[in-house]
Amino acid sequence: MKQFLIDLSGQRRYWVALVLIGIALEAAALYYQYALDEWPCVLCIHVRIWVIAFILLGIVAFFSTQSRLATRSAHALNTLIMAGLVERSWRVLAVERGWIFGDCEMDLGMPAWFALDKWIPSLFEVQTSCGYTPLLLFSITMAEVLLVFSALLLIMSAALFFASWHD
């Protein structure tokens, strides 16, 4: 397993897979938003921003695998992005379950120079308050699936970060 991770950490196929996973997550979010009328809350939009971040990083890293420094930096940044994704995913679940309160507004909370909700409202506009995510299969909510999936992505990215330091 260790050798597999070491090999994978320097290959482009990991970054391609990460980009495809991110696109699939965004497509699912947009399907729920536009086909099923499940409007996104501010925390859901924050999750989308983290997903877009790792998609963009994956694209850049795909073209940077020739440099060890660039690859290691990409793995480090990806691990930080995934940690942010886990934190937001946990907040979505915590608000849904009532573990925390007052963590949801209708304002995205981004500075004026990074007004994603104004630039691309079809993807980043907050349209409802927090507290509910749709049920998927077997009465499992989207928040539960999102937290488990993002935790797995964090574990994988951290493992690949450490593996990238072994030649």
C-alpha cells in the first residue's frame, strides 16, 4: 500500500480523478438545485467553493507533475483545501442536526473583490437558510454523505502528501 501511494502521489491520474470527482460533486449539487428545486444555503455554497478550489488545483497540478516541489506543494495545498471542505461539511451536518445554531445567513460573506455570488449567481447565490439537506438513499441525508466523503478525500490527500516525500 505504501508503494502504491508513493507511486500515485507523482502521477497525473490522481489529479484527473480529483477533477472528475469535483465535477461530479458540482453536477450533483446543480442537479439538486435546478432539477429537484433543493435550493442551496450559505454553507452549501461554501462547500461548492471548496470543491471548485480542488478542481482548479487539480487542473494546475496535472500540468505540474514534472517538478517535485510543485507536486509536493500541490499535495500540501490540496490537504488544506480538503480540511476546509471537511470543516464546512461538518458545519452543514451540525446545523442540520441542531448541534450548533446561528451559523447561517443569507449573505455569502465574501469580500467585494471576491464576489462569486455576483459573478456567477447560478452557481454561488445563496437561496435559502440552513437547516435541511435532502434525503438520498436509505434516509441518509446529503450532509451525512458529504461529511463522510469529504473526510475520505482528506485522508487520501494527506496520505498522498506524506507519500510525496518518499522517493
